[in-house]
Amino acid sequence: MTGKSGNLILIGMIAGAILGVLGGLYVGDFFLSIRFIGTLFLNALKMVIVPLIVASMIVGVTSLGDMSKLGKTTGKTLLYYLVTTSFSVIIGIILVNILNPGEGVESLGAFIPDIVADSEGKSFLDVILGLIPPNIIDAAAKGKILPLIVFSLLFGAVLSTIGDKGKPVVAFFEGLNAAIMKLVNWIIYFAPLGVMALIGGIVAENRESLGELLSSLGLYSLIVIVGLLIHATVILPLMLKFFTGRKPLQYFMNMGQALTTAFTTASSSATLPITMECIEEKNNVDKRAASFVLPLGATINMDGTALYEAVAALFIAQIYGIDLTFSDQIIIFLTATLASIGAAGIPHAGTVTMVFVLDAVGLPLEGIGLIWAIDWFLDRCRTTVNVWGDSVGAAIISNTKEFSGK
Ligand code: ASP
């Protein structure tokens, strides 16, 4: 979707978000009753994720042509993920050390949220084990994206080695990919309404506790938001400009629909269809690069989540009066990076994998209960940055010599 209608929809989505906030605050009950409209929008996005990831990755990999290109592209993509995620964690750690948001905050009300307790005992090894699905249909049915990506990568790689026999299969996936993208286009028409209903519902649900939350968790939330802003408006645009020569502001504006959807859904995976559409149709990024970098990025490249996890862990340490040494902070840096890689692109996933960070330096898991109440909001902010990071990555990788031929 290009040009005028795309801009109109973006304006509609932003207006929908504003209306949602106001409506949620002032006519909350009404917005709670129309929440199902938001769920319909969300479900429509989720509906296309599995075929989209499989088809686009297979098409992306087969269009690369040869295995050495695939290897180099994978290497460069992972390097980009690691470098940018590290930058964002460092920003978070520096901000907390300067501003000390946890000092003077009481540790009252600490508890372990259910979804965190349910996942306790899962280690990073489980994430690695989960990469190879024993049953690909089961993985797809459960919406497990990482194993689907691994399967599609392997399948695409194999297809490009079997010559003529593979051609009809590739053609099938090309057709499937085109059809799914068209479907995404249709879903986007529904976005303004979906955004309004989703935002309205969540604001209505939390309206009563908002004031209280902002006073007790204000500085902590502010640090997460300022850190995210520094990463999103300084580091990532500089990288985009430096590596591709593109205009960051224009690139950002073109991603508007995807970024608004990320904020609305708090899910990089659910946003993926729209991220693809904006990247390919509005920012004209090479489709082969986009179909490779974006699905992978939506699951493992989470700059915002990594920053948030580091800030939250240090904040919890300060509340409990636990002094962290320099080497503890290095451990937090490493584990927050890993935990963000392990987090799925779904709401609150980052808070769940934070167990891994807290465990590593011996911080109490109950600390998560202290920040849980504001997670619905910070999750949206970090997801938006996650998607922005993926989008910049797609442009950078499309500019490497494997794609541009330069
Ligand atoms: N909701 C985030 C995402 O989908 C993950 C997180 O909880 O940080 O990108």
C-alpha cells in the first residue's frame, strides 16, 4: 500500500490511538465493551503469521542463489543484532547508574506474577533445544516462530540445491507469499479501528491505577523511556544513515503503520506482517533481504527488550539495597542481551525471560512484582523500538554486497 491511502491509514491509526486513550480514560466501560474489535484485528494479524514466515523465508533464501551468500548474510544479520542490542543495554545501564531510580522506593507489594512463575525453571538451553522442532506442525500450531524459521531456512537452502525439481515448489511459495502480502494489505484497512479498540481497552482497564503507578514507578519508567528514545532516535538513525545513506526521518515515517501497530499490540510477531508491508512497499527495501531479516529479527532482535531488562534488574537491585559490583553489571549486560534473544515476540515475554537475568546475579524474583503493574505500558514502548531496530537492520543488510552487488 503506497502513497495516499497508506498515509490516510496511518493518520487513521494515530487518530485511533488518541481516541482510544481519551475514550479509555473517560468512557472506559464503552471501550471495554468494544474490545473484541481489537481482538479481531489482532487475530487477523496472527492468522497470517505462520504462512507469511514460511513463505517469505523460503522465497528469501532461494532467491539468494547460493549457500555462501546465505552464510554471509546470516553472519552479518546476527552481527547487526548483537551490536545494536549491546548498544541499547549499555545505554540502559549508564542511565540507571546515573539516576538511581530505585533509591527510596519501598519493596512492598513484591510478588511473582503468574506468567513468570509458570515459566520458572526454563533455561537458555531450553531456547536452544526449541530451535529444532520435533514436530513442525505442532510448532506452527503453537505459534512457535523460531523453530519455523529454522525449518524454513533449511528447507529454502535445500530447495536451491536440487535444481529443476525444486522449481515448482519455489514457484508455489512465491505465489503463497504474494497472496499473503495482499491479505495483509486488506487487514491494514481495518487497522485504525483495531488500534482504537485495543488501546481504549487497555487504558480503560488500567485507568484507576495510573496515577498511583506514575508516582511510585515514575523515575524507573522515565529511564526506560528515555533510554529507548536515545537508542531509537540517535543510535539506530546514525547506523541507518552511515550504512545506507538513507534519510532516517523519512524511513521512520514510512514505518509509521508498523510502529503504531507495535505499540498497539505489544507484539513484534503480530506486527511482522505490517512491518514487511511497510519495508517492502514504502521503504523499497530489497524483498529478499526483508524476508530474511524481518522474521528472524521479530523473534531474536529485541533492542528495546534488552534495554528494559537491564534497567529493570538494576532497579530491583536498588530497591532491595543490593550493591552490584562492576562484574555483576557485566553479567547483567550479557544476560539481558541473551534474555532478549530468548524472548518471544509476544506481550510480556521480556518480563518472563528477565528471570534469567535476576537469577544470574542472585536478585529476588519477587522484584518483578514491583514493576509488573506498569509492564503493559513499557512493553508497548519497547516493542515499538524492537520493530524499529528490525526495520533499520533490513535496510542495512539489503545494502550489503550480497544484495546490492556493490
Ligand atoms: N513484547 C515484546 C515484543 O513482542 C517482547 C517483550 O516482552 O519485551 O517485541
